[in-house]
Amino acid sequence: MAGASTIQLRSPAPPLRATMESPVAKAVLIGITLVFLGLFLFLPLVVVFQEAFSKGGAAFFHALQDPYTHSAIGLTLLVAVIVVPLNAVFGLAAAWSLTRFRFRGRSFLVTLIDLPLWVSPVIGGLIYVLVFGAQGWFGPWLREHDIRIIFAVPGIVLATMFVTFPLVARGLIPLMEAQGMKEEEAALTLGANGWQIFRRVTLPKIKWGLLYGVILCNARAMGEFGAVSVVSGHIRGKTNTMPLQIEILYMEYDFAAAFAVASLLALLAIITLILKTYAEWRAERQLHEASL
């Protein structure tokens, strides 16, 4: 029909690619990543387990039966059992206060929580030596009352807490901020008290984020070397954790025993990594559901 407007059908536009790299560039980048992972992650793990069993399984289990190694394993587990629950309580309290309240100094508190992540663990250990050591602030008082913190288990616990206490809080804060307070407020209007709100509303929502932080805290507590090395005194059978025991065995050229203990620590790290990956996946799902 004359004068009638015509409608032109357009072919659908080609789908947009996420990146503009060519297949060659993509293959090169993936290859570089795999090479670095192989050289700096998988190859060292293979070497550790290979050296641990280089003299046979009998030598491996004999090295783990050494009394000093037993003491180091027991102390490592003891420190983790003490530190992880305390940091979980602190992380819950810190995340709750920072996400549920607005107060003066809130940003400064967040900075203080992040401080151990940016300060060398050795500095953290030196701080406790200056405070609780023989020549420290409380040294004379502790000596008078026959209380030992430095070169003893309490000092190791304090140093480990210093380097690990941000991990639970930093895992919970973004999750709790994304979830908001609507469900807690609804429970409050229905007559629930604070404990009921926390146990039945808040905790189920943050359980995977809490578990993620606890797993990270536990892994760091068992593998911490710098801060613990400063405050422990390297007393064999008393204040040596697994990382310190590995160093001593290696310095004594007892390589098979050193790698045997290292393989046990690496195995714990691998198990922790698997649990962390699962908890991280569940926490991300909770965070995504909360943002919808």
C-alpha cells in the first residue's frame, strides 16, 4: 500500500562475549595459570609426600612416634582447640556489633580487626614479649606470682589468637550486612527474646559463613610459625608446635622425619581446604540468596 510504513526485520545481534581475547590468548592465560599452580602448589606437595616416604613406610611411622613429635602434635591440637572457639565467640560478637549497630568509632574498630592481617606475625610475637616478657611491662609482677606466659603455652595461645582473630569476623561481616535485620525485627515483633532470635533466626542464616571462618581460623592456628616462634622459646617437648618441630628436624638434617611431620601438616591442610571450599560455596549461596 502506498504511503504505508514498512517494518524492517532485523536479524538478532550476535551474543556478546564476556571478553574480547582471542582463543589463543585464552589458552595462553589458562596455560600460565596451570603452570604456576603446578610449579608452586602441586609440585611442592608431591615432593613433601615423596620425601616423607623416601625411606619406606616403617621409617615414616617411626618418625611420627618420636616423643618430641607427639608433644608437638598434641600442643598444636591443644592450641587450636583453645583458640578457635574463642575466636568464634569474638567473631560473632564483632560481626553482630558492626552490622547491627551504628556508633562512633565503628570504622576504627573495623581497622583494628583487620590489623593482624597487615602486620607481620613476628611483630605480633614481639609485642607479647614486650608486654609479658621478663623485662616487659608485666614481667616483674608475673615473676613474683610465678606465672609464665612467654616461653610457655599461654604465650603460644595469645600469639596464635593475635594472628587468627580477624578470620571469623571477616567471614561473617559481609554476609550479615547483606542479610539485613528484617527477619530479626519480625521475630522481635512476635515476642521473641534476644537469645531466641539469635538461635532460631540469625544462626541458621550465618552458619555456613561461621563455619567458613572457623575453618580458616583452624588452618591458620595449626600452621602458624612466625608469632609462635618468637614467644615459644623452642623448648623441645614443651613449647614446640608442629611447624617449629619441622624446622628443628630439618636443621638437624633429619630430613625423613622433617618431611614426615610436614606431610601430616600438609594432609591436615588439604582436608581443611576441602572443607573450606564447601563452606565457602554454601556461604556464597547464602549471600546470593540474601541479595535477591
